[in-house]
Amino acid sequence: MPNDPHAEIARRSRRSFIVLGGGAAAGLAGLWAVNRAPADADLPPALRTVLGFNEKVVRNTLYSNDHLVKEYPASAIGKIKVNADYGLDDDIEDADWRLQVTPYGAAEASAKLTIDEVRALPRHEEIIDFKCVEGWSTVTQFAGARLSEFTAKYAPGSEKAACVAMTTPDGEYYVGLDTPSALHPQTLLAYEMNGAPLEAGHGAPLRLVIPVKYGIKNIKRIGTIAYTDTRPKDYWAERGYDWYAGL
Amino acid sequence: MTLLEEKHKLATRWFHWINFPILSLMIFSGMLIYWSNDVYTIGVGSLTVFHFFPDWFYDATHIDHKLAYGMALHFLFAWIFALNGIAYFIYTVVSGEWRELAPQAKSFSEALQVMKHDLGLKVPMPPQGRYNAAQRITYSAIVVMGFFSLLTGLAIYKPAQLNWLTALLGGYEWARFEHFWLTMGYVGFFGIHIAQVIRAGWSNFRSMVCGYDLVEMEKNHAE
């Protein structure tokens, strides 16, 4: 019998199980490669590369400053928690607080603004769903100046920079932003929350509200703003999170 | 006489065996993410019957405090999961294989018969093609679920850029809830699927690997 079915299925089965085993080994090797990292790495480099790739895809295909996040009625406002206080250790008075602005191309800060100089800009209000990277979200009202209008007034020409860097006055917390997201019409330098002046725990006197990003980018108590082409360091990106963190 | 019969096409087997480890990794990395806001429970009113997940589960699995790593893994394997799933769908439609798979009008009443039969009741197995009625329904449902996992996942991943999709799925929090329960659906499917594979025996499992099985044919038919 030329084609004994028992011999034939044994042959096919042997071949297929070898392929399956080889595939499993290749898969495990791939997983090993994905996870390979120096002991002090916050995230395996291969995964960091994938996050960068995803960022490129999103920025080239999906992202637009015409895409606005949903706004809610006042009745939807919830009670947002104070989730972190990095960079908020010192007690400061609003009167002592200054915002240092370093425009694009400048070596050092060109302006040290008072809160009144920020308040002098047109006030915008929004009720948005504030989203934490942890997975929870709370509808919250914020009011403040658009970062785009702030930039046009206090750092004109800085829109050309690729990135915006912000730090707390003590430098303990810091975020890096891509300029398109920073200039999004719903990105605010906020001094009011839920109809009241911003509380200390939520970043008084001035915090960033950038609803196209996770909460980790919404830095509290901003001390410095700089416009730069080099990607600024970012507190949570140094701890394994996506630098872009866009929504 | 004994003949070789093709049970599963090469493409189907590749899609299946790629999907299995990738979906497992998606569930694993998804749990690393879920841990940081583990809000879902089964219960009535204020009475919680089961909390996803209890402390003993976290203690046993050590999936806690790995949110960043979980997100990075999830957004890598999501690509493979999506591309493999889309390729499978296109293949199934174009090749005509869907005819063996899609539920028919009679599938829903027959599926009940299949279930009773499988549970050991003295109900005869209805005549079937490659897949029985219960398989047609579940294997089609799992494809639809996969599609919704992709959609709900995108709705949570980019709720600002894809705000229309997030809204369509009931909003951000609903999309996360749906994403979670679809995943629980896979876990349930997996349990039943493995039990059925064990019950069906070795030659059935082998056919999912090599594509073929042996069948007995009457001589005068075969010759």
C-alpha cells in the first residue's frame, strides 16, 4: 500500500508537532528578548521602543487638535481625590510664587511671572473627565488660561519648539509634553477647580490641565516652563511609563 | 477502510496557535493593568459576592504594582492580537470557510441538544458538518468578542482621539467595564474549551495541530 493512512498521519503529525514546538520555542525566545533589560532599567528597552512606535503611529494618524475631549454638564462633576503630592512639600504663598518662562532658543528664563500676569489672560472654563493612568476617572471643572494663548503672549515664537518642559518650583516633579498636545485648545494653566480657587493639594496656585493626556502629565504647582527641541525628562517616563501618555 | 480526512486548514491552525499564546499574554498584561483600579465585583446591591480580585489571588500571582510594565506589554501584543484576528477574519470570509462556522437558523435549537448530549443526558447528537451547532455559535461568538475587545480597547486607549468610538460604547468607564467582561468571557470559554478538548481525546487534538484525522469508511464507498 503506497499511502498507508496510519503512516501518513504519523508523518504529518510528527512534522506538525515539530513545527509547533519550534514555534513555541521561537515565541519563548521572543518573549525573552522583549523582557531583556539591564538590572536598573525602568522598562525593557524593546518595550520602550514599542511605546515610541505607538506614539509615532498615533501622532501621524489619529492625533488632531480638532479632536476635543468630551465636556460635561456641571451636574456630572464628581469628587476628585488628591492622588499624589510630589513636588508639593514646601509651603509657599501665592504672593511669593513665580513662574519662570524660558522661550524657545533662550538659554535662560526670560520672565518671572506672577499669578496675576497669568490671570490677565482670557479665562477659559471646561468640565472634563480627568483620567488617571491607574484606570479611574473623575469629571472635574477647571478654569484658567489656555497654554496656547499663554505661549503666544509670554513666549512668542515658541510654538516652533518640539516639546514643552514643566517642573515644580523645587524640581521634584517634572513633565515633558509634545507641543501639539501642549497647544491643544483644552490644555489650560488652571487656577480654579470646581468653582473655587485651586487647593494646595491640587497644585495651587497654578497647575497644568491637559485632558488629552493621563493625569501623570497634569503637573501641579508649576514653577518653570521651557520650550525646547530635546525631549524633556519626565517623572513617570523615568519609572516605566509611556513618555507620550496621550489619550 | 481507514482514510485520512482533512479537519482543519493550515491557515486556521496557524491563526489558532498564534492567537492562543497572544490572547493569554493579553489577559495577563491586562490583569497587571486592572490591578491598579480593581473596581469590579459581582454582587447584589451593597452585598458583594465576589471581588475581582481577592487578596489571596494577588498574593498567589504577584501581579500587583506592575502597571507600567503591564501597559507596555499590552500595547505590544495588542498589535499581534489585532492583526492576527483581522487576518483570520479576512481569510475565513474569502476562503468560504465561514460557511462551516457561522451559526445557521437551526443551530440555536440544535445547540441545546448538543449541550444535553455533552452533559451525558441520553439525547442523540444531531447530524453535523465540521462543527456542531454549539461550536458554530461559540466559535463565531468568540470572533465577535475579539472584535469588541479591540474596539473597547481602542476606546479606552485613545478616548480623546477616538471620542466618537468611546461615546458609541457608552463612555470611558463603560468601555473599560465591557473590556473587562469580554476578557472574563475568554476565561470562561477557555475552561469549557479545554474540558471539551480533553473529552474529545487525542486524535481530535492532533487534528488541530496537523490538520488531519483518520476516519473509517465502508469499503465499497471508498474504492
